[in-house]
Amino acid sequence: MDVVIYHNPACGTSRNALALIRHVGIEPHVVEYLKTPPSRAMILALVERIGVPLRSLLREKGTPFAELGLGDPDLNDDQLLDAVEAHPILLNRPIVVSPLGVKLCRPSEAVLDLLPPEDLKPFTKEDGEVVINAEGRRVR
């Protein structure tokens, strides 16, 4: 199964999603989007495949979102893309692409919706939260 993760290694949610992908035996293509930002066309394609407005993929916390006035509802997608192009940190993460769909995986266990459901083994996030129990069932 081909899986791509738009990843920020400094983000715990992103690290947990990546760990879950690897935990089920898949080595994904990891795009560290701060080093290699996706193109405008790719961002728009991801938004279309997720089925959400571009604005819903913007990250406010720890970014220049407020400073740039991106909360203004009158800003159009081109203006939002200009901001993301200048400040890739504005793109929320992790975004995961698999043959089963595309999703912003917040919380990290949302990535399980994009992975094969069979033969899940126990998994605990780095903060100690159990995601897959000893019986191989998702806890949430």
C-alpha cells in the first residue's frame, strides 16, 4: 500500500501518525513539508480530495496566522495559498494520503481510517494514551 504523509517531526501528533503507519507494517513516503512544501496545485488537490475548504487546513497555533490576518473571512483561496506558500507552517499536519482516502489526521489515530484494519497490534502514543488495545481493537 502506497502511503504519503505530510509530516513535521517537531509535532507529536504527526510523529504518532507516522508511528501508527509504520506500526501496521507500511513504510510511507515522508514529506517533511517545512523543508519541501507542497505546491499550490498539490495543496488544492489535497483539499479537494479531503473534501474541506482550504481554510480548514490552516493551523493557527504556533504560526503567523493571527499576525497575517488570516481569520478574515473575506480572504479568498488565492490569498490563503499566498500565505501558505510564504509560511508553510500554516499548513496543518499530518495530512495522510492512501488508496483509502486523504485526511488531516488530528487526532493521530484518525490515520487508522486510511490503513488496512486487519491484524492490528497494541499501540500506545508517545504520551501514554492507548490507541489499539491488547485485543487489537481501536480504543476510540
